[in-house]
Amino acid sequence: MTINCKGNLIDLSTPKVMGILNLTPDSFFDGGKYKNDSEILSQVYMMLKNEATFIDIGAYSSRPNADHISEELELKRLLPIIDLIVKEFPEILISIDTFRSQVAKQGIEAGAAIINDISAGQLDNFMLETVAKLKAPYIMMHMRGTPQTMQKQTTYENLIKEMLFYFSERITKAKALGIIDMIVDPGFGFAKTSKQNFEILNKLNLFNILDKPILVGLSRKSMIYKTLENSAKEALNGTSVLNTIALQNGASILRVHDVKEAMECVKLVEQLKS
């Protein structure tokens, strides 16, 4: 499978790593970590050096019960950083983590390549139409409600079946508008309990029926550190274990805080397959 990013065909038959750059002060792991341009550029440099194919930039925290911020503040946080990074790394492939169509539009116009939407177009009625016009690859995640309400919406009759139906409906709608390059994200931790997260990971290969690349975002999440009875800061080893399982079950992209360790997982699993 390939996706077209700013005219570059990215082959996902070998899994790729997406490094996370949070610009929010309240993200669950690295909120407020990068305080100036130098620290941001240094982090991006290290992620690219460690072979990240994409850098995912988010300016709206989507952790459970996160504060809601305005579109204006999201843009104020985001656009100067895109400009800073693109000037320093002209060939970089930036993913914009947003559910707002105007933020997506302005982010792509500023030099980003991919739109990463936690709501699959359900929190902004203009998102799919905007993505179609921009002709950018689109990551659609499974979630119910909003970051503020999702933890109260974890009841399913048949979790995997309902998720597959959800993605089929969103993919059909996106295709009808002319969106070509789509990636599905099961949304670990979004309107799911820890037990449900492990069920999804165990059955991840069933999502191959959608015939779309699968992005997995497990990095340092509570399903890991609550199971191990430690903390997000201590969850790197657990993240590597679950990333390895995700790769074996069909993941095409790992979205992570720790690029070097994720790339080691990719290389080892690819060697195992060969």
C-alpha cells in the first residue's frame, strides 16, 4: 500500500514510524515539554535522525477530560511551529492532529502533508469536504463523543463488529467525496476500556478487511502503565512489547513518543517475517 504525501509516494508495505510532537501544555505524557523553538527543533531533529517518516503535531489535547480550547488558540499554537519546522527541514512530512477543518486547511497550506482526525469527520461537518479539496492523506480514528465525554461511552454489544461498521461507513462517505488516501486508527483509549483496548490489539488483523493501512497509537497509554502498575514515564518497555504485537497483527504505522525504540521494533519484526 502507498499514500501520496505532497507528491511523494510512501510505501507502507514496510511499516513506518510517526513521531509525536505535542504543543499542548496538558498532554498526558509530554505536555509542556517543549518551551522554545530550539527545544522543538532539537526534538524534531532527533526523531528524523532516528528514522521517523512522519511527525505528528497536535495543538489540542485529546486526552480524557482535556480542556476544550478555541480554534483560534489551536491555530496560534500550531501555525508558527509548522512554519519553523518546514523552514528547518524542507522535506519533512508533517501530520496535523486536529478535528477542525479550518485548522486542517491552514495546516496543509502552511506545509503539512497529512490530516489526522480523531473524530473521522464527525466533530466538524466540513472536514471530509475539506480533505477532499486538499487532496491530502486522511487518518480517520474511531471514537465516540468528544475527549471530554468519551470515557462515558464504552458500552458495545460487539466491539469489533461495531468498529468495522463505523469505518466502513466513514470510508464510503470519504470515497464519495473523492478522498483517495485513507488510513484507519482504532483509537486505543478513545471511548474504550483497558480490556477493550487489549481485545482490539489481539484482533487487529481483522481490520485488514477494510483494505486500508492501519495506524496504531499505543505509546505510553494507560492500558500499559495501569496493567503494569507503574506510570507513563515508566511505560516505554511495555509500549515496545505492544508495538511489536501490533506489527505482527498488521499495523502499518506506529504513532509514538519514542521513535528509536519503535524503529527497532519495526526492524526486528521485519527480519522475523523475512
